[in-house]
Amino acid sequence: MVLEKDENAKLEILREAQKLFQQFGLKKTTMDEIAGSCGKAKSTLYHYFKSKEDVFDAVIEMEMTNLRKVVKEKVESQKTVADKLKTYILEFQRESVKKANLYRIVQYKTQHEKRSKILFHRMMEFEKAYILRIMQDAYDAGECPDYCTADLPAVAELLLAGFYGTIQYLIERDDQTDQQKLEKIAEIFTQKLFGKSAG
């Protein structure tokens, strides 16, 4: 019962902190403001989190968990590896744009460069593993005849690098929400990698 109460209190703190970070960013948000926003004493925040940066990391983790749940549901509704990966590219980009805190990490432009870099690399390692898992399942089902199993990690990394490089490019051009362009890019990625059109 105490554990459940603690989890509920942490979740309330994170939800309020999420709104503040989304509006003001990490640098301009204070622990006082987070405490005031969720109606708790600042000492209560320090009971659960060591610092504002710890709160921010927990918010990012919460956003990533929610994003991955949405993306995974959409990906797993697809039948072929090409359609799964195309859906992954489109849904991950769409959901990360909705979440301003995650979007700052994807942009690699938070005010705390070192922290941003660590979070970015942690995110990339997870996403690379997820893409690799999709490809390994497809390989086991006979969908990737042009690759040997030893090729799959390199192909997964190529897809991830190409995708995030494109996202960075679109961000710099301020047209990262151009879904038609992103769909065409995703189509080209999957077509070239798997030699057929992705639905």
C-alpha cells in the first residue's frame, strides 16, 4: 500500500514536471516550480528525486515508455518487415514531435549538452536493438533472403542512422512535420533495403 502511494506521488510529480519542462525546458524550470505545480513541499520532491536533472531524466523515461508502447502497437499490427519498419519510422517521428521533451533530445539541442548526448545515445541503443529484433523476426520467417544473419546488426544500424540523419535534416529545414515527405523517405528506405514496395 505504501509502495502504491509512493508510485502515485512520483507519477503526479512527473506529470506536473513534464508540463513545465515542455513549456520552459530544463534550464528554466526549478524544483520550487515543480513542487508548487503539484502542490507538494520541495522536501517531498527530494524524497523521490536527488535533483531537477533526476526529475528530467525520469520524465524522459516516462515519455519514452509511452512512446514505445504506441509505436510497438502500430508496428506489430503490420505483417511484413518492410511495412513494420516503415510504420516504425513514421510513428516514432510523429510521436516524438508530440512530446516536446523527447523532441529536444532528438534535436540534440537541450541547454545541457552532455546530458542531452547521454540521453540521445541511450535512446539510440534501445531503438537499434528494437529495429534489430524486428529484422531478426523477419529473417526467421524467411523475409530477408538477401541478408545473412551476421548482416542484420549492420543493416539495423544503417536504417537507424539514415532515419535519424533525415530527421535532423528536416529539423534544420523546419519541415520535420511534413508527413508526405517523411512517408516518401520511409518508402525509399524500406524499398531499397528489401527490394520491394512497402504497402
